Amino acid sequence: MINNGSGFGPNQKTDKLKRNFIALLWLTLGLVIIPLLYITGAISIETVNKLGRYMTYALVAVGLDLIWGYAGILGLCQALFFCLGGYAMGMYLAHHGGPEGIIDKTGWKLPACLYVVYPYKVGEVPQDALVPWFWKPFWSLPITVVLGLLIPGVVAFIIGYFGFRSRVRGVYFAILTQAITVAAQNFFSMNNMKFCGTNGLTRFEKIAGFELASSKVQFSLYILTVVMLFLVYVVYRYIVNSRLGRILIAVRDDENTLRFSGYKPYIYKLFAFVLAAVTAGLAGMLYVPQMKIITPHNLGAERSILIVIYVAVGGRSTLSGAIVGALGVSLMYDNLTSTIPWAWPYVLGFLFIAVVLGYPDGLVKLPQKLFNKFKQPTAEDTFEVSSTPSSE
């Protein structure tokens, strides 16, 4: 291929235009088309709310695509980071919702969802209940946002530092992270941990002083989710197109050679892993006020596997494929479970197997493949083929 002197060949320029087009397409769909449909009454606020929740799944999937598609790290703990952010926001909302509860002797009101499942010790009465110390920082929304991003990042740093330094990778790292997620689910399910057990966090009423049930608030949360998804996509796209992105791909393709070249692959893997965890924590914080409940069920092993399916179906190493997979699979799940509930597991399994074995590039590249298959060869295509050096 002939370089035009600008640093990019024709194909590189075309790929850049496609990426920009995809980003603008998602932004237009999310911030223009869907709001117009809602304002004109074509869709309800419930539909907008549902799409907002699905876009939080897309946020998590984009993070997984960075670590799996580009760095080659198959982590099955994205649901853990998602719930850490979600529980942070849930504790803030629980502080500001529900009439039930008592004022403990330190002057704090016991959140309604904790009041109904408080783990009293033998001989204790309701007046002995105390708001746990680790709930108190989440009274403030700014502190909640900081902790909702910081806690998943710190947990990811601990997991990644010891895992990557020990050169745990491949299926072993996947099993390790899945085991940690299952352990976390058991932890949050225990009443005596004072996270409301299997009931989860609920009874939310206000966020930043506004009524959470208000259509305006729910619509604003949807818009915020779309904006965050777009910004995360732009940041991730910048990363994968930078020198750092090329190093992550080198880690994926040949980590040993990179290490022998003087690099420390675990540092780059740790960076990507922590960034994906922070993104998942952000998604969890956006999900909870739109779903209005979070329980240990969100930590189930199937949730992390479902995120992997989002990325696999949409297309690994594309970023936009993660968004396509998350929204497409979620919408398919919603439609099937409301009409033919028993068919969903079979459809999901078939879809995953068909994409992985039949078309591993994912759905996001399918239109381009079909276009290339049926378009007529141009003079430029013929020139490029004829000018390609022979292997002989």
C-alpha cells in the first residue's frame, strides 16, 4: 500500500472515519433520536429508563473489551466492580429514602432497608441498633461518587497486582476472578455484614434533593448515562490508538517477547485492569438510581459471563462492538423473556456458539463484511492487489 505522506494510508484513513462515524452515530441515537421519541410520546419514560440501564451494561462491556480484546486478560469479575459502585450509590440513596427506621444514640437515622433486616444480637432491642460506621461516609453524594470509583479501583489494583506479578493468566486468572466474585456474593448475602443481606438495598426516594421517581430525574439520569458512555468510548479509543494501546496489544499477542525487550507487562495489564474496574464502578453508580434496587444477585457468576457474551457477540477489539453486543443482547433478552421465557437460554447459547465458531469478529463487523463481499472491485483495489509484493 502506498503511503500518501501524511502518516496514514487510505485504509487507515477509512478506519478512522468509520470509528468517528460510529461514535457520532451512537451520540446522535442516544442524545437526539431517543429524546425526540420520548418528547413526542412515541416511547414512555419506562422505555427510556430501560435503555439507560442497558447503556450501563455497555459501559461495563467496553471496560471488559479493553482488558480482554486488547490486553488479552479474560477477567470474570466485572460484575464485582459494577456492584461495588452500585452498592456505594445504593447506600447513599438508602440514607435519603424510606420513612422507617430509628434515630440511634449517635443521632444517625437507620436507613429503612437496613432497619427491616438489622442483625440484632441476643438480648438487643431496636433502640440498640446503630448505623454502621462504614455507612456514614455515603451520606454525602460527592463523597459517594469518589468512593464509588475509588473502591473498585483499589480492589482491582490488589487483585491485579498480586495476580499479574505472579504471572497468573489465561484460564487461571479467569477462574481466580470468578472465585473472588462468588466469595463477594456470599459476603454481601450475609445479614450480619449489615449490607441488608439478600434483600439488598432499596427504598430509595431522593437523589441530590430531587424525587427519584420523577420522570424528569429519570430522563436526566438517562442523558447522563449516554454522555458518560460517549466520554468513556472516546477516552478508550484514544488509549487503544496510542502507544499504550500498541503495548497492550503486544501484551496480548506475545507477553514473553515484550518482557525480554525490557518492558514490564504487568504494569500495563494492571493499568488496563484498574481502568476497566473504575469504569464498571461508574456504570454501577448510574445503574442503581435507574433500577432503584441492588442485591447480591447482581454478583452472580452468570452476570460476569453475560458481560463476556456481550463483548464476544458484539466483537472483540472494537470497543463499539461491546456497545452493540450489550444493547443488542439486552434488548433480545427483554423481548424474549416477556414473550417466550423458556427460549432465552437456548437462544443465548446458540448465539454465543454461532458467533464464536462461525463469525468470531462479532456482529459489529458483519455489515462491512457483507458490503465487501458484494461490492464490485474498483481500479484502486486492482492496483493495490497487483502492487502487493509476491511471497516468492
